[in-house]
Amino acid sequence: MTYLVAAVGGLGFFALSMLLLGVWPGEALEEQIHQTSPAHPLPLSASEQRGRAIYAREGCAYCHTQQIRYLARDVSRFGKATLAWETIFDYPHLWGTRRIGPDLSREAGVRSPDWQYSHLFAPQTLVRDSVMPAYPWLFHGAPDQPAQDARDVLAYLETLGRDRYLAGPEGEAAAKKACNCSEDERKFAFGPGPLNASPAIPLRKGKFPLLPVSNDEARGRQLYSRNCAGCHGAEGAGDGAGAAGLHPKPANFTEQEYAQERLSQALWNGVAGTAMPGWRDIPPADLAAMARTVRNFHQNGPEPALPEGVLELGAKVYAAHCAQCHGEKGAGDGSAADQFPVPPTNFQTQRPSLAASLRAVKNGIEGTPMAPWSGRLSEAEVYAAAYFVRGFYKGGIRKGDGQ
Ligand code: HEC
Ligand code: HEC
Ligand code: HEC
């Protein structure tokens, strides 16, 4: 009798715990997913699925999580907390348990493709102190020659967070209403912050703080060499180890003059459509120190003499061919400016050297909508236009200021 009672009791207890710990939460979760998910979340394409398999095979999940927890620190770093339905196609799941690198559940749209490829090919060329391993076997020998495997990984990365974007405000509202969650959870999952809080996303039109003029040369140098030299080069010539795979190439600071406004904007917002990320997680005083370093790379050469009649011709060419992008007054705000992925240069806050300007007008800038003009304009017209745009510059702080 004792054995029987023990056996029935034991089995009963086992069954009860199965129900309470396995079946019931599973049911509740299913129900929650069903109620909060949009009607047709987008499943992964073949390439995206292959990318997911490579992500699993290469062990990316050992270092990267894919879930934003219900914690203020997570939400402020990565964006709104992950809802159960967001990983509905993620089976077996790749949530990960350890963060050696950042959470990737909202990686879609954070970085440009050339950044992602260069980073996957050799992370330390872009992020000096990164401990992420390199994955050169996913490429044909160069960061801008991704093999199908690397393309698949990128395709997969671009799905992370996608369904929640696509669900849109209606989807958010419906999920918020249906969510069976506490006030606290509601705040983390649906609060007022951005869906994606990455400080690196380039913002095309974002407001930015005007950085103070720093005189901390040493700090600027140190931060520059850690954060920027990989792309822009140790001496600012745009020739860092990470530059090889980027299109457009990182700016060459030795041949540009910048107004403080332009540096503040580029550092805070990044440059849309390029590998230049935003640096909104770095304190403004440190950004200001780096802005100083950037400015001081400029090499003041003698200004070329202005040949007769060049400005008149330049103005004519500019009005006919350039103003629709660069704006009538050179402010980068022409009528067509918004149609292109990379914003046209604002010449009021930035002045290229004559050589750089000529090169850009003749050959265009690879990886941007700035096309070569040498076939379409005469040599004299190219020269005149390249000269003319430099006249828009409104100055700003020059080398040596603020010391
Ligand atoms: C040994 C740990 C480790 C492994 C394995 C690893 N990473 Fe990383 N990853 C990191 C670290 C650390 C960073 C942050 C520094 C940096 O950006 O390189 C990072 C950054 C990233 C970023 C940039 C995120 C952002 O927007 O800032 C992406 C994307 C990424 N990793 C993808 C991958 C992929 C894909 C794999 C697998 C093929 C992988 N990682 C494997 C450690 C790792
Ligand atoms: C991943 C590579 C990369 C890193 C890292 C990087 N940049 Fe850039 N940067 C670029 C690219 C690419 C551009 C865009 C060039 C263009 O618009 O043609 C750019 C543009 C800029 C511009 C605007 C210049 C212009 O002429 O329009 C500034 C200023 C700048 N970077 C400063 C910095 C500073 C300071 C750092 C370090 C905090 C940094 N960058 C880190 C790649 C990088
Ligand atoms: C289709 C729009 C478009 C047209 C038309 C256009 N540009 Fe550009 N221009 C751009 C873009 C985009 C950039 C690249 C900005 C960047 O690299 O960040 C650029 C860059 C430049 C630069 C390089 C600035 C630098 O930072 O070194 C010069 C010089 C320039 N343009 C001059 C001209 C002139 C002169 C014309 C007319 C003959 C012209 N552009 C026509 C879009 C245009």
C-alpha cells in the first residue's frame, strides 16, 4: 500500500509540476503571442534563413543577445523591450545568454552595409579595441567582396527588429492594448522612447548640440585614435585600415575646413547613407575634444590665385547643374537634395581645398550621388565650378582657435 501511495503521489506530483512549469506557461505565452503579434509577421526569406544558420554555426550567439530585457538600462541602450512575438520565427532560438558584444535584436538599419561587411571581415579595423573575431572566410579576400555567406549574414542582421518596425504605430497600439502585463512592463515595452535607441544610427535631419570649442588636445588625440583613426587614418588623411572596404571613403581631414557646426552635426548625427555612425553615447566635452583634433588636421596651404572671369562662369555652371542638389546658396538644401541617400555637401559649413573640390567635380565621389562631370562639362567649366563652390564658406573656427 505504501509503495502504491508513494508511486501515485510521485507520478501525480510529476504530472502537476509538468503542467504548472511546462504546459501552462507555454499556453499562456502562446496566447500572449497570438494576442499581441501583428496578423502576418514577415517570415525569413531563403537568404535570411541561411544567414540565420551561419549566425548559429559561427557562434555569434555566444557573444550577442537578441532580447532587450525589461530593464531601464537595456531600454535606454537598445530600445523598447522585446515582445514575445518578435522572435516567433526564431526556432530554435538565438536569444543568447551573455553579452560580450551589444544586443542585436534591433540591428536592422543601425549600420550601413559597407560598415557591416568591413566589420565582419576585420572588426578591429573599424573598432580598435573590439574583441570580436574576424570572419574572413565569409568573403572573397576583401571586405567589399562579400561571398554569398556574408551577404546572407547581413540579410539576416537586417531582419533583426524588422517586424516590429513594420507593425507600425497601429501594431504598437494593438499590442499595448492586448498585452497582459504590469504597469512596469508596459513602460519598458511601450514607453515613450524610440523603438531603436542605438546612438550610432545616422540621423539625416536630427537636431544636434553645438559643441563647445575644446582646448584639450591630448584628450582629443587619444579619443580620436581609439574611435576614429581606424577609418579616417592616424593623421586624418582618410586612409585608416578600415577605409579599404568603405564606399564612400572616410573624409580626408587634411584637405577640408570645417565650421564647428558641421563637426557637431557630423559627430552627433553621423552621415546618413555612409559608414559614419553617430556618436551620441560620447559626452559632448569628449566630442568637442575630437572635433578639435579633426579641425587641426587641416593643412593650410597657400590659397590659389583667382583667375579672371572664373567666378562668373562658375556661378553660371553652378546654377545650371549643381544648385538643385547643393542649394542656391550652397547650403546642401537644393530641391532634389532629399531624394538621395547621402546628403549633398553644405558648402557654407565645409570648404574643400581646391584640389579636393576639383577631384570631386571631375571624378565624382564614389558611393554617393555626386556624379563625375568631366564628360559633361568643359575643363574650364569644371574648374570654375570647383572654384566657385568654395566661396560659399561662412568660416567658423580655424586652426589654432580656442587654444
Ligand atoms: C567573442 C565575442 C563575439 C563574437 C563570437 C561575435 N561578436 Fe559581434 N561583437 C562583439 C563585440 C565585443 C562587439 C562590440 C565591438 C565592435 O563593434 O566590434 C561586437 C559588435 C557586433 C556588431 C555591431 C553592433 C552595433 O551596431 O554596434 C555586429 C552587427 C556584430 N557584432 C555581429 C556579429 C556576428 C554576425 C557574429 C557572428 C558571425 C558576431 N558578431 C560574433 C563580440 C563578438
Ligand atoms: C566606420 C568608419 C568611420 C569611423 C569609425 C568614423 N568615421 Fe567619420 N566618416 C566616415 C565616412 C565613410 C564618412 C563620410 C564621408 C562622405 O560623406 O563622403 C565620414 C564623415 C565624417 C565627417 C564629415 C566630413 C565630411 O567631409 O562630410 C566628420 C567630421 C567625421 N567623419 C569625423 C569622425 C570622427 C571625429 C570620428 C571618431 C569619433 C569618426 N569620424 C569615425 C567613416 C568613419
Ligand atoms: C545629384 C545631386 C548632386 C549634384 C547635381 C551635384 N552634387 Fe556635388 N555632391 C553631391 C553629394 C551627395 C556629395 C557627397 C557628399 C558626401 O560625400 O558626403 C557631393 C559632393 C560634392 C563635392 C565634394 C565636397 C567635399 O566635401 O569634398 C563637391 C566639390 C561638389 N559636390 C561640387 C559639385 C558641383 C560643382 C556640382 C555641379 C557641377 C555638383 N556638385 C553637383 C550631390 C550632388
